[in-house]
Amino acid sequence: MHLRDHRVLIYQKKGVFVGFKADDVLGLKHFFMEEKIEKQNIETSLLTPFVDEVFSRENQCWSVFNIGRFATSQEFLQIIK
């Protein structure tokens, strides 16, 4: 494994300091409001409650993940303790 195979995203706010390892980084995406779709149109997973918005482009769904809400959720805080 090479060091450049992964990225670490650091989140620090309100006394919470965590790092998230990302296997893949796709870069910054910009979407038009016309591409926004209803959240109920996506597959449900454990992370669905932390998705703020969903956009569809070229038959692919892109979820906007709220890392702050996830990092301060009781579910996550119980795991890291």
C-alpha cells in the first residue's frame, strides 16, 4: 500500500476531533438545483440520516453527506469511546 492510496479527512468542532479515512476522492462536484432529487429516491443505509441533499446526474446519484452531524451523532460517539 502506498501513502497516496488513501486520504484522511480531519474534523474538529465543539470538542470533537476525529479523522476519516477515504479510499477514493472524486474531487469537488458542482450541481444545479434542477439536478436535486428527493432523498426518498435513494437506497437506505446506516448513513442515510446524515445525507442533507441528493443530486442526480447522468443516471448517477450523488449524496451530500453532513460530516459534522455524523461526527457528533450519538451512534458515532458510542463507537469511538
